[in-house]
Amino acid sequence: MAIRIKSRGGESADQLMRRFKKLCEKEGLTKDIKKREFYEKPSERRRRAARKSAPRR
């Protein structure tokens, strides 16, 4: 998945970076990268999924 951003007339590098970060967040890339940053054992993954789906009080 490639995200391309074209520079608008008179747009600074800071503004480009801000738009790029917003697009990455919108596409879910930052969340996916953080999720894959460290290895998670399958048992831990199942435990986390069970906690997430458990009824809340």
C-alpha cells in the first residue's frame, strides 16, 4: 500500500508531513505498525481477544 501526497502550491514541508501523518492514521497504518512491532505469542493473542470480547460490567 503506497500513500502518495502531491505538494500543493506554496505548501511547506511541515504541512506536507502533517497531511501525510493524517493519511497514515486514517488508513490505519500506524496502528498496524505498532501491532506488529513486537512478536506476540499466539496464546497471548487469544487471551487479549478473549478479554476484549468479554462482557463489561
